Amino acid sequence: MAQSKRHGARLRAVHLLLLLPFIAMLWVGFYNRAEPSIAGIPFFYWFQLLWIPLGAVLLWPVYRAEDRDNDGRRQ
């Protein structure tokens, strides 16, 4: 029981990927500009919208690692 509780609270390096979107969005000074624009959309907007699919891509390895851990615990 204690071993599974300790195992569930373990933070691994793959979990740090989840911090990247937060850091990128909190660093407003980096993307608070209009140029370069894409199809007339200022950098400020398309940079934020770009992080939606990037966040999903970064979430995938974390999901796979957690799913692999849960498969090991179920068996």
C-alpha cells in the first residue's frame, strides 16, 4: 500500500513538459508585438493560438508515460 502511494506521487522529467505552455504564455514580453504577422494576423494572436496544438503535442508523451505506469499497476 505504501509503495503504490509513493509511486503515484512521483514526479518525472516528462512531467516538466507540461510547464512549457504555461511559461510561454506567462512570458508576455516575448510575444507582445505585432510583427511578424501571418496572413494579416499579428504575432501576438497567432503565437497564442499556436500553443493550443503544441500543448496537445506536449501532453502526448506525458499521457503515454502515465498510461504505461497505470498498465503496470493494474496487472
